Amino acid sequence: MSKKSISGRNLEDSITSDDILGKEVIDIEGKFIGVVEKVLIDPKNIEIIGIEVDKGFLKKGLSIGRSYIDKITDVAIFLKIRVAYEIKGMTVFDKIGAKVGIVSEVELVEGRNKIKNIHVRKGMGKKEMIISNDLIETIGHNIILAVKEDKI
Amino acid sequence: MGMKNHHRITKSEGELLSTLDLKKLLRLKVISNKGLVIGKVSQIRIHQAKMHIEGILVSRGFFKKPIYIGSSYISKFSHASFLLNVEPSVLLKGKTVINSQGEKIGKVKEIIRKEHSNQIEKLIIRSFLKKDFELKISNIKSIGNSVIINPNHHVEKKYFWKKS
């Protein structure tokens, strides 16, 4: 028996929150970020504004805005971006490959996926360094800076 | 003998202090262009006739094959490390392969390269209970944490018991 509809449009191609919840979230590099825990809806416009991702046991959840979602498939949700927060814990090398420290915190520009500064810890009991995004040359498996450590 | 106390016999070559002691470059970290620490320099190989560095042998610890990397893939080196201008493609072995839907379809078993260069021609993918299959580089969308297949490429996986 077909369901009644009062939407005024064809809803057959639409997906439901059940189709999104529990799906794996994959970033642009093919990294598995976590699984969708919640679908976030704007109460005024009644529009989906993002998703909340469960990153696993003892890890903080992550909210991702709709504009960063590339596509939703039957199996996963692909992002258009590499999540800036994922650089936490990466090793930072300077221009000549000397180890500077480990990323302990990431500051973003107005909550967007744009890095403003990274906080780098050199070791136990040592002062944290704040490095501006302008000094970062490459972010990959780890971070390579565009300058030598003494120029930070 | 200290470096300050030496005779100098050079023509157009730079002074001693402007050069690096090869011995001090041994055991340095080798880092890819994406910041991956590949291993440590175990040997620096010199071209006998041309008298320049031809390549480095990178040791990666127990049970892992060392990698000989030609100087054309070295971007720079210093007293701190050797920086490469590539991500060695041999390290793709074991990476997860996913299709455009996000399904995990296997892992990289072998990397077929253009001769001995870093250029990938195709990957051999293995998948549980399925036959190995080839994936040409043209059918790969991106290589990062995983290998993502192009949306227009359909992979037909065959089980062991199916005849080809």
C-alpha cells in the first residue's frame, strides 16, 4: 500500500536520517574519521546544517558543517576536506627536517576548517610554541614548516 | 685533527666549513614530501666516476626491506635530515582500497612501477576470499590515507571458486 504524501513534491529520491546515521565518514584523503552519530537540523529553516561524528572510544566528537560534505553514498559520507583537527598529534618538522615538536592544539579561523595557529609541544615540561598557519609548508602524514626552527 | 687546523688545497671548490661530513649524515631521518618518516640513512652511495651522491640506502627497522633512493628523489639534506620530493610508492603496500561509494574492496598487495622509478603503473589488490585484481593508475582517483577508485571504474571481484 503506497503512503500518503502532502509535500507537494516527489520525495522518492530523498534519503532519511536513518540512511545517514551510522555511516562511515571519509575525508578527501580517504581517511576514516568516524561514524555519523547525529544529523544536525536548523530549527528555524528546518534544513540539515551538518552532522556529528563519533570518532571512537575516549575521543571527542566532531561536528561537520553541511558545506564540507561532498556526497552521501549507500555506504559512506565523503567530505570535501581534510579535517583540520586531525593534525593534532602530528610531528612538526622545520624546513630542514629537524623535529620541532608535536601538535598539541589547533586553533581555527572562526570555527571553519581553516587553521589559524597550531600549538606545538617540544617535550615534557617545555614551553608550548604557537606557530602561525603562514609558516606551514606541507601537511601530510606530518607537518613540514617553511622556515627553520630558529625563525619561528 | 680539528677542522680549524688544516691545510687547504682547493681550486674552485668551497672551503671545508661550507661542506658536510658524510659520516654525520648517517643515521639521519629520511622524511617524505608529506612528512612521513621513512627510516634512517644507513649508507650514502657515491658515484665513483662523477664523485657525487648517487643515492641513499634507507633502513626501516627489523623485517622491513631497506629502500635505495636515487638522488633525483632527494629534495634537500642537512645535518638534521634528508627530505624527499616524493612519497615512495613502495610504501603503498597494505593500504586500504575503497571505491567511490566508500566500500572497502581490498588492500594493496603489490605495486607495479615504471622500471625502478617511483611512478606507479598499476596496483595489485587483494581481497578476502577473492581473486587478486589489477588496478591501473588511470582508474585511481586519489592516493592518500587510502586508495580511492574513480567513480566511473567498476571493479568486478571474483571469488576463488569462480572460473575466470
